Amino acid sequence: MTTTTYQVNGKDIFVAEAGEGPTVLLLHGGGPGASGVSNYSRNIDELAKHFRVVVPDLPGYGRSTKGIDQNDPFGYLADSIRGLLDRLDIERAHLVGNSYGGACALRLALDTPERVDRMVLMGPGGIGTTRGLPTPGLQNLLSYYGGSGPSRDKLATFIREYLVFDGSAVPEEMVDTRYESSIDPDVVADPPLRRPSGPHALRTLWRMDFTRDKRLSTLQTPTLVVWGARDKVNKPSGGRMLVETMPHCELVVTSETGHWVQWERADLFNEITRRFLGA
């Protein structure tokens, strides 16, 4: 695996790469301390046997520049990843997105479908986010930097009780690594994922809800949606909505699995992703 930091629109985006073949971008979730390589630690090597795997730290996370446009977060992420594709001279790529990264992938495909070959979305964000109350997992995630501030105990609770189905399977080292990343002073001062506020909060929320975007019903990008049946962060019912709305969408729901399908069910995920992307 090689690592490089690229300048995109005046900002740094840290990227890990492995393998050869058609390009697959792996876009990570938005939990505290998240990064590309940690999010896909059980997938990169296997997928790199068949593809050129590009794993960025999304803006605001890991070793990429902190701070994002809070007026249109998903649009900002999509613009940044499109800029990364330009920087790498990649005209079209497959996109694999988990949660926050799934929302980034979907927005990129809606804005510029000609840049996306196929998509795999795991419990993507932005599906019905303005309809009903937030899930317990999303409430826990959004409150991480509030109150008494970040702590290792708060992060361990989020990961073990809300991110995965079997919390006992999460190693202490993972919690330690993510906690250290989550308390980066630049992140604490400007958390990338937070509740919209201010006079334009409602407009921002609507932008972040793809079920209100009419383009979704005409998007021709072949898409595989994978959702854990016990997801406590994003509601599994969102998978059915996507299948019923998008013209070329398949759905896989896995039992005894939480929000982090690619980690909890890595063998299954790697196999169906490899097949769906054509390897």
C-alpha cells in the first residue's frame, strides 16, 4: 500500500492506494475518529486483488484538511472527491461508501453521473433524515463533542453499542486509535459532522435528505445497497426505499449486523462487492 497527500481545491486529501485494475474509491463513515484505512481495514487487501483501490480520508477526517462547508456538507464532500478524481486523472470510477461516505457517493453520482460507473452503499446517510426523529445511534454520534466533550468512554459506547451488532468483537486498539484521532484540536474546534444550526439549518437538512431529491428516481447508476438488519444509526428501511426509487438498485440485508457491514461481515461484503463491480 502506498500513501500520498494530494492538493485538491487548495485543501489536502490524504490517500492510500493498493492494487491494479478498474478504480474503486472506498469512502468512509463519519463517526468520531474515522479514517479511510481504519474503516476498510478488512476490505482493502482483498479488493486490491482485483481493482485499483483508492482510500481517501474525507475532508475533516484523518490526515486530510479539517473543516467542511456546513451549509451543504454532502455537496462539499462530493466536490472534493470529484476534484480528487480529476487530480488522479480518473474519468470514471466505482464508488463504495459507508454511511457518511455513502451520502458522499450518492451526491457525487446525482450531480455528475458520468463520473460514476457503479456504486455500493452500506447504510448510507441522507436517506429519510428529515422524516421522523433521529435514531439512537445518530443522536449518540452527534452528541459526541457536546456536553462534557469527547472522551474514550463515550467513543467506546458509540462503537460497541451503536456501530456494530457484537460490541465484544471490537478490539481495544481500535477504540484507542479512533479516540486519539477524535481529539485532534482542529476537529474538536470544528467537528465535520454535527447538527445543522443557524438561519439556514432547515435548508441544509433538506439538502442532506436524498428522499427529497427528484433526481434519485432517474439515476441510472447500477447500485448495490447493503444494510445491516440491526443498524442503530441509519434505519434499515432506507434500503427498501432506495430499491423502490432507483431504477437499477439491488438490496442485500444481513442479519445480526449493525451499521458497519464491511467490518462485521467482511467475507460476505468483499465477495458480493467484487462480483457486483465486475471482477
